[in-house]
Amino acid sequence: AGRCLTCGLRLCRFCCRAHRRQKKTASHAVTELENTKDCSQAGKPLLCPSHPTEELQLFCEQCDQPVCRDCVLGRHRQHPCDFAGSVIHRHGDALRELLKSSQQHMDALEDVLSQVDEMGGAVRSRAEAVAAEICLFARGYVKAIEQHRDRLLKQLEDLKVQKENLLHLQKAQLQQLLLDMRTGVEFTEHLLMSGSDVEILVSKGVVSSRLTKLNSVAYSTHPSVDDRIQFSPHERAGQCCGYEVFGAILNKVVDPARCTLHGEDLHSARQNQLSGFTLLCKDTTGERMGRGGEAVRVTITHKDRRDCAVKPTVCDNGDGTYCISYSPEEPGLYAVCVCVKGQHVQGSPFTLMVKHKFREHQGVFHCCTFCSSGGQKAARCACGGTMPGGYQGCGHGHKGHPGCHHWSCCGQVKESSECLCGPPSDTSQRSLLRTVAL
């Protein structure tokens, strides 16, 4: 604690330091109250530092400081001044309100500090709990990866053994065939070199039959398996111990000769109409590949016009199937080639017939010409039917008529069918329009 000899105020340590820093009170004389003797002297009258014989009894409102009578007559002459006892209540109340507000802030700060301490403990506890969760997760993940690794190595070992067994079997068969052929060849050579004419003629049938049979034995000119074993680290491999894992052994190899083409519009299409078909890729055993990524190439070329080609779109579905879509602009016969890894698939190349665009009906889908024309004798119908009495159109149930609704322009009985008529002439068009209008 301290005391300002100029203001006559008791100050705390913080206020003492602030009193010395402020420009207005930097020149004031502040003394430390180190013992009770100094504290007991705090109630004695304070003398003016500018007039040591005068007591500080007045307060200058403008300068906000205690003054003596000589100060009021001097440099504080024009300033509003009053006795200290008259203004102490107002200034004291202001200090008390400020003190109350400061105490409230102190209580709030202490509460916040308590909350900060509690939150620090909560953060530490939560961090420890999350660290335990991370370690548990990591241990499980490592265990899952290790199990997946062991599973992949087991698959690889099984695949290796399978391929080796097939190679051993093929090798044993080829060695036995070679031994049989060598024996037959050596016997035949010895017979031809050392045998008499009669012996050769006697043994010729058996030897020829044996060599012919050996020569007719079918065998593969290539190893029965290949060394195509791949590991794809980005391939999804399902779950292991509740964790999703990646990495798979790819031993399936696409066989273009076993790949097949499917689709209703495989061999036919319409002009300016989107069509397509599906390519199903299979491996050397005839099973579906089950994954995409193959190099698929499709060409569609007009057979009569080499400069006319259709640019197809190949969509990889990622499951071993590929959707090929196209929209031909010219009708005619096309050659379609579908290749995987540069080799034709099963059924490729094949022909594609592109028909003219769908022809809409220009007539009326009606039951008979007599009814649709309002009884006009001159009205005709493309179905070719006639009625008794000179009527040239068709009637209900006439001979040769199917007895159902049909198109007046071409006689087709299906309402959703394509019109079989070509571009109508002016005469037929006028007759047709007359019939339709009636």
C-alpha cells in the first residue's frame, strides 16, 4: 500500500504504479506505507506540496486534485473549486460504484479461471481417452492388415501350387508321349535298318498303326498355364475384423475368344436412333472377369461406303461388362468389329443392318373405309378390301379382311407398327386426306 502526498489518497500497490505512470499524476509525491506507524500517520492533515504551510482542504474540479487556499488564489483562480468535505460524497460514491463493478469483474474472472482450470482437466482427460481409442483402433487395424496379408499370401501359395500341379501334369503327359514316340521311332528305325524285307512287311501294319496313333495324339504347344499373377493394391477386398481393407491378387486373365456379345439390337438398328449392345468379358476358364479396365476397341464401318463410319461410345461398368452405344446417320449394311487387347471377341466381326428411320403412319386407324368415309363409294383402303354393290373400300368382316382395326394407309393391323408405304404420291395423298377428313 502507499499514499500520494499530493492528492492525500491511500493507494494500493497497483494504483501506486498507475499513479506514477499517468501523465497528470506523474509529478505527485507517492510514498510507501511500510509499517503501522506509516498507516497511523495517514489520518493526519495533508500539507500542500506547493505551499508547505497550507493544508489541503479544497478540491479543484477542473484539475481533479486537492488544493490549498493559496492554490485557489494562484494558478487555480478561475477553476471551479469546493471544500473537500462537500465533494467527497460524490467522488466517494463514484469510487464505490467503480469498486463494486471491479469486485464483480473479479468474481467473474475467478469463475472463468475456475472454468478454465476445469476445462484444462477435461481436455487432458478427453485427450487420454481419445489416445486410448486411437491405440485400440490402430491395434485392430494392424491386426486386420496382418490377417489380410496372411490371407493374400495363402491365396498366392494356393495359386502357385495349382499352376505348378497343372504344369507337372502336362509335363508328365508330354514326357510319356515323347517316350512312347521315341520308342516307336527307334524301333521303326532299327526295323528299317536291320530287318529283312519280309520282317519289314510283316511288322509294317503294327508299326504304322502305332506311329499313326502316336502322331494323332493331341497336345498343347504351349504351357497349360501362364505366369500372370498380379497384385492390385487399390482393389477393394471387403472387410477383415470389421475394417475395410484393400489389395487383391488378380489371377484372372481375359480371353477374347470367350468374351461374348449380347443385346436385342446386336444385328439391327434404326437411322438416327440410339442403339447399342453389351460386351461380357470372361477369363480363360469361361468365368466372368468381375472387374473392368480392359482395352476394348469397337469399329463400325459401312460396307458400301468406306468413308462412312459410326463413332461408338464404350462405357466400362467396372464389373466385366461394357456398354457400346452408337447412333448411325446413314442406312445400309455395316461391319462391326469388337476387339479386346487387339483380338476379336466371340462373334466378331459381324454385320449390322441399319434400316431407314421409323416411318409414321399417315392414314387413319379405323374399322372400315365405309364407316370412316361416311359412306363414300370412291373411298379406298390400302388393305385391298372391297364391298358388294360397287364399293371400292373395305367393310366389316369382308372377305380377306382380318376383321379388326387397321391403318388406311398400309393395312397394318397393329396400331404401333411401322408404316409400310413409301412416300405417298399427290393423288393418293389427296384421296387419303379426303378419307381422313371424312
